[in-house]
Amino acid sequence: MDKELKTTNNPQIHPFSNLHLLPEQSAPVIEKGKGVYLIDTSGTKYLDAMSSLWCATLGYSQHRLVAAAKKQLDKLPYTHSFRGRRTPPVNELAEKLIDISPNQFTNVFFASSGSEANESAIKIAWSFHKANTEKARRKILSHEKSYHGSAIFSALLSGSAPMHEHQNLRLADIIFTATPDFYHQGFSTETEDDFSDRLVSHLENRILREKPETIAAFIAEPVMGVGGVIIPPKNYFKKVQKVLKRYGILFIADEVICGFGRTGNLFGSQTFDLTPDIMTVAKGLSSAYFPISAVLTTKQINDGLETLSKKTGLFSHGFTYSGHPVGAAVAMETIRIIEQDRIIDHVRDISKVFKIKLMELSETKAALNTRSVGLMGAFDLAIPNKSYPKEFVNGEFGNKLVGLAQKHCLFIRAVGDTVVLAPPLIISKGEINILFERLTNAIGQWQKHFRFRF
């Protein structure tokens, strides 16, 4: 590895950022953004079918968000939120989040990223159980193929083996349960409901083997985004939550990707009838115009933290940029735009076109298991039915399509050999047509490439 690291005259991002690029690909230098498009230094416009990293939900031309940031920067660019210090925008945002959230949340903790929010949620869960004199509740349940962040513990929570193996992380107190992926893991004789029953039975048996009194929480995404847009089967979460409640295990909903409209409701928890004890949000909270995240907790959870604080002192947790006033101002304006511009209604309407176009990809014979909810969708690539060359590894077929799509001025993302799509929520019907026209052309080239190669 050291021999491959060379110094050049051009500024370089850490080399690991380019690991997924094929040799013939080059990463464009993005200079501007407009609507659902990103524009590089040569003036080439790319339709961004991934909202960058699921996060630029309102696109790249929201001048109201820029104005909100500038106004707050002029008034108060920063102060911390430790020891109860607050600012008007933080107060306003916290109250708004409590008002619009899908459960009886009463308190909000702010951070800067989804990783920070999820790690904070785990700390809160541990502290809650300690307040109830159940210090043995340390273990966390999580799905295989889940993604909960890139910090040390949030990476451990993520059910992706490479995230643990590449960084030499050691699993501790994490229990992984089966991915709720009916298409790939359901038996041919099962209905979705049968599949849910089997998975939930497996979950309960695992809880009993581990001993319920040692398990603190279960963390789950309403829809598993980075895992490949895995949509839960019928009644899955309804049955999971009954088991968790039976054994006093907290439920943490990771809404980092799903929150603020992605699934056709303000929160994925509303789409799939989740009633979490703790909920984390980020990405769409500010449409990525400023780094900000939040952890929402119920009164029961907050009462536990207050009880513990009276015994041991302040809940010793926080980040320098927790409750950043500029981030709060931008997030508050983001929510106003979502409400005033009726973004949720738009997503519900335009997602019908998105679903139809996604399903039509099956006609190419390259796309299998097309699925979507709201404006997040995916399909599995039909890998050529021939032996792989030795140099090919899982994901190379997907990466090839990503590169070809880029040549067609379209940004998509591959998770292994699954292609995922999550365009900005403001995308129009005409732009969806352009997206799938470019994607279909790229798929045609992809098919020709591998037909000739093999």
C-alpha cells in the first residue's frame, strides 16, 4: 500500500475515497449545483440520482437555506450548548421536532452527523438502564446488512463484515439478527407474513439465549438504505416491537436516511408503524446544507437520565458542535420548506412515476427485484451466467454500471451488485424520465460490455 501512495502537485483526497472507482473512471471535480443537477469544472451537468449521499433532499438551489445560514452567521455564528446553554434557533428547532415527530418524544439532543446521533442513542440507552438499576443491559441488537455510521461503535453496529474486518474492529456486545429481506431470504413456500413470523421467532430465541436482562436496545432503519434499499416485509416491525416490549428492550429507530420525506411520509416510522423509544435523524434534517443531527427521546427515557444525573452528576456527553445555531437555523428553514412547498405530497405523487420507471427496467433483463418506497429504490443486477475472471470480486459489476452511468451524466450508487437510487425529493416527472433514459442507456452498454468480455 505504501508504494502506491505518491505525492502529486494536485491536491488529493484520502486514497480510500477512490477505492470503488474502476481504473478507467475519473472522479469529476464538482463546482456547482442547480436543482437536481451537479456541475463539474468543465461545465458538464450530472443528474444526481442519489442526492449525493441520500442527503441533499431539497436539491442544490434552495436560496432560502443559504439566506437562513447567512442571517444566523451575521447574528451569532457559534456558541456551545453545554450545561443547558441554549440559543433561539436551537429552542425553536427542538420544539418543532417534538411537534412533528411520530411518537411521544419530549426531548432532543443535537449532534453533527448520523454516526454521532446513533452513538449518542446507544449511550442514552445504556444510561437509561443503569438508572433503572439494570447495568447488565449492555448488548445491542442490529440487523445484518444494516448501516448505522462510520465512527467506531456505529460501525460495529453496522451489519457489514468489511466495516469490521478492514479496520480490525472487534465486535463487543453486538448481536446481529437476520436481514428482513423477503426476496433473497424467504422460502418459496412462505408468504411475507410467514417470513416475518420466522424472523421474529428467530429474534426472540436469540434474545432468550443471550438472556433478555443483558440486552439494552434494538436499533433498526425503517428501510435499510445502504444495505440495498431493503423494505421490511408485511407486519415485520409490528411483531418485532411486541417482542422488544415483552423483554424490556428499547427500540431505536435510525431515521438518518428515511427521515424528512424519503419514504413518502415525514418519517419512515410513520410509513411502517414504528413507535420507537429513541429516534435519530440527520441528512434530510438540513438537506445537507449544514452538518446537523438529532436524537429524540421519550419522557420515560429522559426521566431515567435525570434520575441518573441526580445520583452521579451531569450526563457527561456532548460534542463541540452539538446544537450549532447555524445548523439549527438551516434545519428549521428546511422544515418550513418541506411544509410550505408540500414536499411530502409531491413525493407521494412523483413516487408513482418513479416506481413505474423502475419496474420497467426489468424489461432490459439486467434488472432483477426492482423495489421502491417513496423516492428510494433499487434493483439487483443480473450477473452474466458465466464464471467470473479471477480479478473480479463482488461489486465490480455494479461499479462498472456506476462508471457507465457517469459517462451518461448520471450519478447512481452501487452496493455490491445492487444499484440504489434516491434522487432529491424535488425531482420533477420530466427529470425522472431523463434519469431512467440515461440509466437505461448505461445498462445497455453494461450488457454489451460483459457479453463481449465473456
